[in-house]
Amino acid sequence: MLDVLIIGAGPVGLACALETQRKGLKVAIIEKGALVNSLVGYPTNMEFFSTPELLEIGGYPFPTAHYKPLREDALDYYQRVARDEKIDIRLHQKVLSLSGEQDNFIITTDKGEIPTRNVVVATGFYDLPNPLGVPGEDLPHVSHYYKEPYQHVLQHVVVIGAKNSSAKAALQMTRAGAKVTLIVRGSEISDSVKYWIRPDLVNRIAEGRITAHFNTTVATITPEAIEVLTPDGPRTIPTDFVYALTGYHPDEALLGRLGIEPDPADEARAPLFDPATHQTTRPGVFVAGTVCGGRATSRWFIENGRHHAQLIAAHLATQATVAA
């Protein structure tokens, strides 16, 4: 039987495995996709906002030629840490349910059952986009994930949103030769856009290279156009592609099946947990990383979420010592 099963093989999940394994506990990670699956889905050559040392886990240096590492640097770094630490990682296996109680849990997956004493949930949020809730959102030319600009050369592209991901996608596609229209629900580009990105986007809008519609919402998406409601009334914008970069949220259905309760006093529906140990209201079930913030996905990042691993590992090691 495992001492700890960690759900999610992202940077924080890896940190949890590394820290608990170093405490002498028997550990495994289960992941429904690839290793660091969210990073695999990030845009090509995406630049992190953090410096390398803030992304490090387990004391492993993060070598990179860039002041701020790229997605590809991180993919290489985390797989090397996982290999060097010989972590038991079971990929492409989806968790379905959790039964039993602490010291005698059974995790049921689409490939079988796994007995474990404790469970750590480090599932992040990137796999579930926030829906627009409009007709046509599921059309094949609509995506909630932006990868790279080159397929959109000479095409009309609509980007929905006004935060970092939308800003970077709009700028990249414009420079690659796409004709970009930005749909913004608010009255301006968000102040949360990084200080070196926001002026670039504002200036591209001012000079007319990017068309922007503020105080505007989407009504319908069709195969050839997007229907929006502007302050001046309805408008039809012809488009070849639509990127609805409206954010993401945790898998609340999975959290519910694992017996993790949301905080009723928190509008973001963050899980209830002890901040000293990260144990939830279900004994033996812990949360780590961005999932701790619920729908407030900017509360936790790799930079601060990786430290959850140390709190959880210390608690589990103490618990194991007492039991012995």
C-alpha cells in the first residue's frame, strides 16, 4: 500500500512527491494526461513571468539561458527532476472516485484501483475553460487555448478577453500577419496585464493594427462571424478563428467525488483546509497548489504553491512517526 497518492503531475504535484518521498514515505503520482500536462498545453515558447529560481523544486537548479524561462525550459527541467528522483508516476490514468478512510483509502481510476493511506490533490485548473455560454461556442474554429500564431497569417481572428493570455495572443498573431479584433467586456485593457505587455497592446490598438471593442459582450458565434453587443448596438464581425481566452477553473466535480468541501464563505469556492497542514475536512485528503484557491486562480502559482509540499510532507512524516 502507498503512504501517499498524489493526483496531478504538475510542478506542485512533483514537489509534493519529492518532499514526501524524501521523508521515507512510499509515494506515487497519478495523472490523467502527460507529465506537467498543463505546461504541455501552454503556448509555444511561452515566457514565464517568474525568474528560474522561483520555479525550482527540491533544490534542483533550473538552468536556462533566459532571464525568464520559456515553456520548453520548464518542460525539460521538470521531467529531469522526476527522472532523477525516480518518482513513481502513472500517466494517462483518470481518477474516478475515492472510497474508504485515512490509512485505508481506495482510489478508483479508469484502469483499476490503487490502495493508499493518504491522498494529495494537486490538480490545478488549466483543463477546464470558463465557458462563454453562447450559441456556437463549440464550433471547430473556436478554441479556449492558444498555441502559436502561424496558422493565422492573413486570417481574421477574434480574441475574447483582456488579460495576459489574451494580450499576448493578440500581439503575437498581429505581428505574424493576422488581422486581430479584441473583444473586451470592460472599459479598458485590464490593469492586471503585465507592465511590459499592456503598453504594447494599448499602442497597437491606438495605431489601428489591432481593432478593439470595449464594453462589449458576445451574443452568438457562427461559422463565418461573431455577433456582439456593443455600446452602439449589435454588430457582426466576420472571422476565421475565435480564441475565447476567458480563464479556467478547477474540476469541482472531481473535488466533490473526493469528498473535498468548498468554503461556503468564499465566493471562489476554495476548498476548506487547514493552512498549517493543507489537510481538508476529509482526514487524510490534502490539497496543494492552485486548486487551493478555487475559482480565484490567481491566489496560488508555482512560486508559492510549491511550498505547500513541505507543509504536507512534514505533517505526514510526523503522522507516520506517531503511528509507528
